[in-house]
Amino acid sequence: MRPVGVLCAIPQELAYLADNLTAATLSEAAGMRFHAGRLDGQPVVLARAGMGKVNAAIAATLLIERFGCRLVMFSGIAGGLDPALAIGDVVIADHVIQHDAGYTSEQGFTVYQAGYLPFFSAYEGLGHSADEALMARVRAVLADMALSPLSAGDPDRPPRLHFGRVLTGDQFVNSESLRRRLYEELGGLAVEMEGAAMAQACAAFGVPWLVIRALSDLAGNESHFDFRQFVDEVALSSALIVRRLLPVL
């Protein structure tokens, strides 16, 4: 069976998965490390790509072309945009958008499909949608999954699992006004730096994708403090979901 590719950006996102890999072999390409082996008996290739859209697209391409991955998933952290969400919640993307791709006019910035412009190469639509059959299996497998509470979380409000839109851009969002605008204008539940670029690369190859993001912060003025406090715990939540999903992918 061809492997599943699992892409991570930072060491905390990769650590738990790599520690549980068996029959592992390590290789390097484009300055990235790829760990091939078995996770709970399933063939996988783990990639630590580094942060940002270009790194994610390179890593996804290598997972597909060099390692023959039949599906690529991102496991990691994100900032929450929806005010109803809390640190520790997990968002699985059913749709992804690159929020920093588009054009600027006197009226300001307009988000547009990455790689297109309305006056040069018009495109109807925005972002990429996850495969519906794949998402149905994911929802079924995770229907009864309970997320572990955070050590410093609210004991009366355990972390929750959500499905919805995730936004991607080459910036760490540390601004309440930008957080509010991204949520109100684009309807994103969470914001991160890799998922939609990975999805764009996968779409080019006709390979399905998944983006799994645990919230380490709420993308506001205090997000850099929350990120440092919660990154390890929430990255583990995302990794545990990866392991639960692998048998049905």
C-alpha cells in the first residue's frame, strides 16, 4: 500500500508522531527531513517542512512525487479566529483559502484565488475544498472522540472538535483587528501558515488532502504568549487525531 504523507512545520508538531514511528528510515531533500516507516502498522512518511506556504508546497510535492504518497495531511497548530472557539479546540478543514493572495487597489486588498487575477486570468471560486467522501469517513471516525483537557484550560469547557474553513497566509497573526476581519470577511475558523498551499499542491497532482489544526492561541494581541504556553499540548492533540484516522484513510 502506498503511504500517507504527514506534513508538519515545527518540531513540536512532528515529535510525537516521529517518536512512535517503527521501521523508520531518514532521508533529506530540499533542506527538509523525511521519516518513512510505519505508524500503528500503517505506512507513512513524516515531513518537517518548516513554516510558510513555499515550504509546505515543496514538502507536499516531494511527498507525492518522491515518496508516492496517496494522501497528504497536515498535523499541527493554528490560531483561532471564531470567537466561539477556545485554545485546545481542534479544527479540521473542509475548505482552505490563502487569505494573503489577491490584489490591491485604491479600495484596499481583495482576496483572490492564488495564481489568478480577475483582469488577467479570471477564476470563479476561492480556495480548495476537501474531498467529500474522505471528509465523511473522517467525521464518522471522530464522531465520538473526546479531546483531552489542557493543563491550564477551563475545566468546565473541555476542548471541542470542529469542521470548517481554515485560512492560510505567510504571517503569524498577532492582531485583534486582523483576527476579526479574517473571521468576518472570509469565515475562517482558524488561521495558519501552510494548509492551503499544501492543498494547492495536492490539487495539482490530483491527490486528496487533510488539514488538522489544534488551536494554540486565538490570533489576537496576546497570541504570541499563548502560543508559547500551549504549543506542546495542542500539537499532541492534533497528532492523536492523525493516529486515529490513519486506518480509514
